[in-house]
Amino acid sequence: MTTRTVAIGSSVGLHARPAAIFVQAVNDAGVPVTISKPGGTPSPANSMLAIMSLGAKHGDMVELGCDAPNADAVLAGLVALLERDLDAE
């Protein structure tokens, strides 16, 4: 499994709006992606409930994982998304 670790860039963390943007991007990727806090149990990243239950705040680290053949490209795009302040956009 390919994994990437990223710090949450949104000023108020992965609350409703940034979480919805992220979940939509995962769904648009069309491949299974997981998300967890380091050392935590991976959850489906296309689940709004899973994203909200992480309680990820600004600066918190999360780990994304993917087994798809294009995992590097998919995760690079998702990392770039999470690094941005989605609240400011």
C-alpha cells in the first residue's frame, strides 16, 4: 500500500465544508483511499462520517493510503488538497 502523511492546512481542521470537499475529491479519484491519524485504524476516505470522526484540527497529521496502480498520483492530489486552507477558498 502506498501511503502519504500530511498536515491539515484548513484553519479550522476537517470540519463540514473542508471534509465535504475532500470526500468529493476522493470519490472523483474513483479508487479506494483510506485515512487515519498516525497509528490509528484506517477508515474509508470517501466516508463523510469517517472524516468527521477523525476530529482532525489545523496542523494535525493524517495518513492517506491507496493500493491502486495510480496510487502515487491520486495521493499526491489529495495531499495537495489537504495542505490548502479550504476554508479560505
